[in-house]
Amino acid sequence: MFNEKFSFTLLKENNLARLGQINTSRGKIDTPVFMPVGTQATVKSVFIDDLVKINTQIILSNTYHLMIRPGTERIKRVGGLHEFMNCPLPILTDSGGFQIMSLSKLVEIDEKNGATFRSHIDGKKFTLSPEESIKIQKDLNSDIVMVLDECPKLSNNKKKIADSLKLSIKWAERSKNKFGDNDKKALFGIVQGGIYKDLRVESLEGLEKIGFDGYALGGLAVGETQSQMFKVLDEIQTFMPKHKPRYLMGVGTPSDILGAVSRGIDMFDCVLPTRSGRTGLAFTWEGRLNLRNSKYQSDDTPLNDSLNIKNFKNYSKSYINHLINTNEILASMILTMHNISFYQQLMNKIRESIKSNTFKDFYNEYINKI
């Protein structure tokens, strides 16, 4: 067990791309970093030990879903989420704010009480206030805790977005008060404001007055185009604190990540590599492959020669095509592991290129391939 206090060190900049390191009590995290998503206390269809072997340094889990099932007390009883899921890696937990948006038909919001959900499982009511979200995340023993925010849907109604961010700032302050002082854990604020520069800046300035260990950008990857997302990053990056980690929530594709790194982002998470693996899609250095396609029936080459976890490199595209078309679970296991491995290889190459001042060349070579 490490005894490090939480900290972030900016090691190098290559234009706007940043090389850094996060220290946590459970280990170091090299940035830019991609966090596989383990919503239900598991990264679907893969073992934690295998994630460690491919240099995964942190995973993400979810407050709302664990609150619903299996319930916080069951996890707290064994010492927290790391012990419950046998995970030695640092864990970041989302606050439940995204579910306020994604499950909006099941949610009632008021400023004082927070969000009252009707469970998507059995209809039972749960109330998630800023204080309760922080309490749950502390009971889970998360290494990086997120404030509860309202993540609004993509909208051209600027007043609606402005009202939402004001509510989120109030909830962020309540989250900070509940979190208290803990130098081995981190609390991140979440910048909202839709696609509007002035609202994004207003949100960030409000959060900075409260003071957080890192700053996330929320309310993106919710339906806007990639160019709209990049415009938001272009407009906000000069205002972001230089010596705090910057986290773009819920993003994304390899080209999203390359574009965001070139705009100064340090941390990413997305369900795409795992979800795609379950639907027959593979991310490779030549682009995205649909292994369901009949053309792979006669392709005896491996997906990735460098991936040798459980001898995965010995499985041909032809064999994986067969597994997919016969609905065999092994197809999901192979492709999910392959995709996460590709993402980790991508992040490692990004870090190496920033270190060697060649990120622009790396970006230009791969932005249209992957």
C-alpha cells in the first residue's frame, strides 16, 4: 500500500498537450490516461488482473448503480469497493449526476433534496443529495470522488443551461463541505455550461472559488458534434487551472481522445471499448473493424500481435467471426480485452510522443486512421 498524498505534477507540455502524473494512496497514474468503465463494480467480461497486465492504472465505477445494487452497506462491510471487486488500482467514482440526465424520466429534482430516483430496476425510490452522493463515495472508499451535479441534455435553451449550472455550483459547494479535509483522497468539481463559452467560464470560476483537487468537463458527449465539443475545449482551456488535472467525462473515440489531448485534457473515460467489444467491433491501428462481416471468415491473422494476455494473439479474425456469429461469450471477452488494450497502447504512445516533443506528428499520422 502506498502512503502518497493525492497530488498532480505537470511534467511537460508539447504545445497544449500535457504529460503529467497523479499520485494517489494506491499508486501513480500517468497522464493522459484512459479509465475503463466498471459501472457495476466490474469492467464487463474482463478480469482485473488482466487489466493490470496491460498497464491500466485506474478504473471508473458509478455511485448511482452501486447504490441501487448491491447497496452501499454491503460494499462498506468488506472495507470498500477495492476489496469488494478485488481491485488494487485507484478507482474514480462518478457521482450519479450523469444518471440525473440519462434517467431523467425517472428523476425529480429540487435544489434542497437533490435528485429523487425511481429505480430503473424495481421502481423503489432513492434520494441522492450532494451530501448523500459524497457519503456513498466515501463509503465505497473511492480514490477520486466527483461532486454531484446536474448534467443537462444538449439544448439551445441558454437560460435552462444557465439555471442548471447555478444549481450545480450550489451542489458542488455542499459536496465540498460534506467531503471535508482528506489529503489522501481527491474531490473533483464538474464544469457545466453546455456549448456556451460564457457559461463554461462562469461555471469554472464558481468552482475555483470553492476549490477542488481537479476539474472535470461535464455535459459533453451528450449529442453535440465533435467539432462543437472541440470548440468548447478550445474556448475553456486557457481558463483551466494549469496545475490541476483536467478530466473530460464520457469521452470517447480514439479521434476524440487525440483531439482532446491536443487541447490540454489529461483524463478520459468511456464505455465505447467495452460496449463495442460486446457488439463485434474492434479498435485497431488501421481503424475500426466489424468482425461480424463475412469478409473475416477467411482472415486468419490476429487482431493484435502484441496482445498476449491469455494467448489472445493466437485467436484469428476468422475464429472471432465464428464466435460472434454463434453468440459465444468468448467473442465478447476477446474483443473487450483487445479494445481496452488498444486504448492503453494508444495512451502510452500519446504519452511517449509528448515526452519526445513529437505529439503533433503522432496526431497527424493517426487522427484519420483510428
